[in-house]
Amino acid sequence: MNTLKKATVYGLTVFSLLACKPGQDSTEQKIDALLSKMTLKEKIGQMNQLTGLGLAEDMQGAIRNGEIGSILNELDLATTNKLQHIAVEESRLGIPLIFARDVIHGFKTIFPIPLGQAASWNPQVAENGARVAALEASSVGIRWTFAPMIDISRDPRWGRIAESCGEDPYLTSIMGNAMIKGFQGDTLSSPTSIAACAKHFAAYGASESGKDYNTTWIPELQLRELYLPPFKAAVDAGAATFMCSFNDINGVPSSGSTFLNRQILRDEWKYDGLLVSDWGSIQQMIPHGFCADLKEAGEKAAIAGVDMDMMSYAYINHLEELIKEKKVDEKLIDESVRNILRLKFRLGLFDNPYIKEGAPSAFYLDSSLQQAKEAAIESAVLLKNNLQTLPLNSSVKSVAVVGPLADAPADQVGTWCFDAEPEHCVTPLTAIQQECENKIRVIAEPGLTYSRDKSEAGIDKAVAAARQADVILFFAGEEAVLSGEARCRADISLPGKQTEMLRALKATGKPVVLVIMAGRPLTIPEEVDMADAVLYTFHSGTMAGPAISDLLFGKAVPSGKLPVTLPRIVGQVPIYYAHKNTGRPASNITLIDDIEVGAKQTSIGFTSYHLDAGDSPLFPFGYGLSYTTFTYGDCQLSAGDIKPGDVLTVACDVTNSGSYDAQEVVQLYIRDKVGSLVRPVKELKGFKKVMIKAGETQKVEFTLTSDDLAYWNADMQQRAEIGDFTVWIAPDSQSGVGADFKLTN
């Protein structure tokens, strides 16, 4: 019989098996041995996660009694080691704790928000950001983060779109997997690796009206086709943990869904990681109306397979009683505890539970700051550049730096940065002053003190400053607090008096460069019309200032592309590129102001569009300009027909026909022209970000197989159907000339 031996080596408690069953994984044997020694209370204790910041003294007894499995939000290294010492040296079984924290897009060195990282269309940017976050967070004992958020987000009203990778499942899967790789490193047991958490499982981005915690109604086909692929990709990428979503799907909250958590996650995908509730989401099944009280909530969550209860106290208070009443089978508890212990072994916590104190700081390393700057550069999207307003050239002798986001260090980092230190941020104003020192006069006048400022008192000062300058640099957007969790907006235009200020600046006749710093897509059609150039940067983190300055003055070339559609007005929402064509696609569009007075009801036709917005977005998914120009050749196919198992090569010559060496995101889209179910007009199936020198032509190739053409059909099977397809290689989702091919038997 296996036994678990506890010993102290160099001050660390380690466990080793005296014997192993032939053919059985050693970690699973260790779990078996440990589980066989646990009382029911100790098992339930492992399933209990509580917040620790400021409550460490109150937790010591519970830790000693084996009543806590994980602690959130404890950042003091000495306290972390002290609590871990109690768990390892003073509890009966010596099971270490996992210390967790929301480290979403940086710990101290803050990278662009995830939506901004997705705008880079560069997985290495996402991986680098997560790796830096892991290095910094693990240095204070954090070994588990609740990221990446891989919810498909097609409603910019939703505040948490900032945490997402946008509207497309393919792009989200690629970027999410890169974040997982960055957080978890080459091996999860490394002291500098932290467990990633794929969230929110599932379909949180579909919340009605773009409101947080809201309901969803999603056919299973759509769930599998759109919302689940990034999570399946996360399983395949080795994501150590998953998190339940707050929303209900078709009347069942995710924390109580056996369909999601058992049938799909465990049975279909064979996932053996840890599934944690979101903060209080088990308790919140009561206001949902799904459970009468906390006891019933704990019962349903345990039966649904939620391994760990984050801050609901449902398991610790009620599971023992529920098992005695035979409402919950103890075998389910054993399964959950196995998943929890498995993570602790994989993290190496049994061998190395403590964090070395007094080590050199891992914060703000030069390499980390440089990577954060590069990420901010690649995440910026150039939306407009009339008459080559950008980059600013040697003829510019003075610039007016205006707007509420020009010098707002706490806002440029964006949402969900609990540990950001604004004093370490370099703002656009600071970076521009450094760039222009002794060369170009910088006239700084904010005009508005914050994004929601409705006072016009300072606008005249900004206009006066603008009149003295050759170019106006207007930094507009949202404060960080206006996006993120529970920061949903029904009106997603520029808040406050920013548009009024832009009108006044435009009236000076000086060129206006509009730099948007925001946590979501904003509706800015009038602002785009007024500006000579528009650079959309989202919230870009610690090094936003130097990155933007380099872009404005031509030291860097924009290469970002939109990961989400920008609507003209909020009434178009939801608007996304992969829509269905309808039986009457938009044509002969007549807008509301062009309808003649007294026109007959039939005078403007009957097709699908909005009278006041038309049928197109302000800017489509995948869109982004450069300081150079790229010319795409014809789409070249290796064959006109393919069969299942064949590989189709799709290629295109892309020429840099401008004067700057630059990166271009080359995108691959397909359309299944006729299906047993109506298919989207386009679907992203690949992309490559390539550096092309001025005057150079590169052949960019992709491959497609029948697996890439498959979709979930009415029989709930994922398969490709024979028929006609179109494929595009293009710079965005609305451009390019397609080529046709067939899938045959």
C-alpha cells in the first residue's frame, strides 16, 4: 500500500511516496495516498477559497484546521510565507495553499488591455505580456491568475469587452493560447510560472443589453460554433484552470450547469484541471432564482462539478450536511479534491511551497518595460491619415498637446490593474516633451481635466494653445473606470465635452491628430470626420506614452488591426463581420435625410439596413492603416477542387508599395456559399503578421483542409459539407477579391 512521507529539507516540507503502483502516474498516486488520509472536513476545506488581504490573522486557525484551500489577494510576501508555513508545517496533512490574484494584463509593468493586445494580431505580444506578469506576480507568491478572458465579445456596451480578445473565435483562440503559454511558462512547476484560468465558462460576452451579470439565451449550435471554440483551444493548450461565468444560459446559471461543466468540459473534452466559481457566483444562484438558499446553491454547484467555491461560503458551511443527507455523493467531492490537489502538485507547491524573501525585485525590469512599449506600439490602430498628416515631419516646429488623456497616468493603464503604480507610467505628454526637447515647442493645455468633464471653462485655453501650434495632438477617450467589470455603457460615444472641444479645435484650421485611449470601441463618426488623422490605442499600459510618441514622430510604424468592429452609432449593436447575409441583403441604400418629403412607402425599396446608419460599420473587423501602402495580388489556389484529407494552399503576393518598412497583418477568410444551415458571409481562418521592406514583395501562403471548412450542423455534428466555397487573402474583413474552389466527395 502506498504511504505519503512528510519531511523537511532545507526548511521546505516535501512529500514523497514510499511505493508506486506499476503503470500509474506518480502524481495520481500521490493524490490517491493523500486523499485516502483526508477527513470529509479536510476535503471540503480544500474546496474553499477566501480573500486574504487584511484578514490574514483571522485565517490562521482555519488554515491550521485544513479549512482553506486557496487564498486570494494576499500580497505581503512575509504574510504569504507565514500562512503557507501554517498550512505546510502545522496542519495535519501539510497541504500547501495556492495564492491567487487577478493579474489580467500586468502586475506592476502593465501591458495594453487584452483587447488592445488582440489589436496587435501578434501572439508573441500576448505571450510576452503574460510572461512578464507571471515573473512579477510570482515573486510575491502569486501562483494563480484569473486570465485569460476568452469570452467572444460582440457588444461594445459591455464593460468587460476590454478584457476580451474581441469578436472572433479564431483570433481569440490564438491570442488566448498565447497568454496561457506566457503565464504558465515552459513548465508549470517553475517558481516563476503561474496557473492560467480560462474564463468565463461560458458565453458571458453574450449578456443581454451588454450588461454585466446578465442573462443569455443561446441555442446549443451557436454555443458550440461561436462561444466554446476558444475554451476548447484552452484545454488543448493546457490551461491549468477554468472559471465559471456569472450569467445564466437558457435559464441555468453556469455555476449550476452540469451540461457545461460535466458533459462538455469533463466528458467531451476530458479536462482534468481545476474549475473554480467566479467571486460569489455560487451564492448568486439565489438572486438568479435558481436556488432557494445557500445550501441549495452549494448542492447544485457541487453536483455540477464546480471544484472550488470563491467567496460564497456555500461548501464550507453546507457540504458536510448535504453529504450526510445524501443529497451530494462524497465521490463528487473526491473528484473535486483530486482536481485541486492535482493543480497543487503540478505547480510544484508540495516541493517548493515558499517564496524566497530578499530576492532582487522582478518589477519594472528594462526588458519588461521594453516589451510593454513594443506591445503598445503594435496594439495601436491607425484608422485615418489624410494627406499623410502622420508621422509628424521636420516641418512641424510646434505641437499643442491637449485633451484629458494626454497626462493621465492612472487612466492609461486601463481596467483591472489592482497593482498598477501610476507613478511608474510614462504619459504621452511626458514622452512627447522628451522627444521634442530643444527641437519642437510643446504647448500643453488639457482643456478638460478628465474624460467626463462637462465644464467648458478650459476649452478656450486649449484653443488658444492650438492657435500657437503647427499641429494639434488631441488625446481623447475614456477614463479607466468607465470600462471593465460592471462598467457597462448604453451610450458609447466620447463622454463629457470632448466632442465639443474637438469642434472648437477644428475651427482653428490647424491639422488635428486624434488619439483615442479607451477600453472599448467607441462611436466616433463625427470625430473621425473632423480629425485629419486618427490613432486608436485602447488603454496601452505603463509605456503608452513612449509608444504613442514613437508612432506620432515616425520612429515606429502602426501595424495594429481592429479585433472588433467599430459601429457608427450604438443602435447598430450587435454588429460584427461574420454576419449572415439575410434574404434581402442591403442594396440601393437611401438614408433618412435623403428620403423625399411625402415619399411613398415603396419608394426606397425593401432591403436590410438602418435608415439612419446604413449597413456598414464605421470601421470593419481587421481594419488598420500603415504609414506605407500594401498592394495585394490575386488569390492563388493550388487546386480548384479538394477532397476530405486534401490540403489546399492559398497564396497571395503582397507588395509594400510605399516608402516605409512595415509589418502587415495578412488575413485569410472563407465563405461556405450554400450549407444545410446558413453560413456567415466571411469567417477568419488564418492570419500572419509579416515584415515587408519598402518596395519588396512577399508571397504569403496559408493552407486549408476540410477540417477548416467544418461547422456544427443541425444533427449536432461538426463536419464539412461538399459544395462551393470562396476564399480571400485580404487586409481586412471587407476587402479583397475572392477565389472559388469546391469541396467534393
